[in-house]
Amino acid sequence: PRKAENDLKISSNYQFIKTTVSHGQKFTEKEWDIAENLVNEYFPECYDFLVSKVEVCTLKFKICLLLRLHFISKEVGCALGYTPAYVTKLSTEVFQELYGKIGGSKELGIELRKIY
């Protein structure tokens, strides 16, 4: 698991999407494809879990992808073009749907990062 995390963080595609969001740019289809491919490549069990539980290509799915990739809610909001507060609202809904618990973006990210 640690190797997958380390390999992810040094991959050029990961660095590309992190740079995009750090410049305050909303993701295009290209960045979303990269994010989805990164989760599928480095964390296939997590990807399969998400595909089976969350409707693909929805905001909730995209939020889950980025949280699994260690993005914080501010970065997720930037990538989506929404406020961090809206990201947290949707994260709370997803967390309840997936885990039957109350929590926001931080808690959802923690749970998703347990799945490789």
C-alpha cells in the first residue's frame, strides 16, 4: 500500500493534476480522465468499490476520486468549480450513503484511503 501511495505522488500525471488545481483552474475532461485512471491504476480495489457504489461521472463520484487522491475539499471545489462548502455537503451525503455514518470530506477521504 505504501508503495502505491509513493508511486502515485511521483507520477507525472498526478503532479499535472495537482498543479492544475494549485493554479486555481477547473478540471477539463482531460484532467478528470487522468484522475479516474490514477485511482484505477494505483488503487484498483477502491476504484471498483466506487464504481459499484456511486454513479460514475457524477459530482459525488468525482469528489470521491479526488479525495482518494489526497485532495482537500478546497482543491476538490476548485477542480469542480464549486465552493468547498458545497463539496463538504455532497461529501456528507456520500459518506452517509456508503458508510451509514455522519462525516464530511475529511472523514470520507480517510475511509476511501483505506481501500487500495
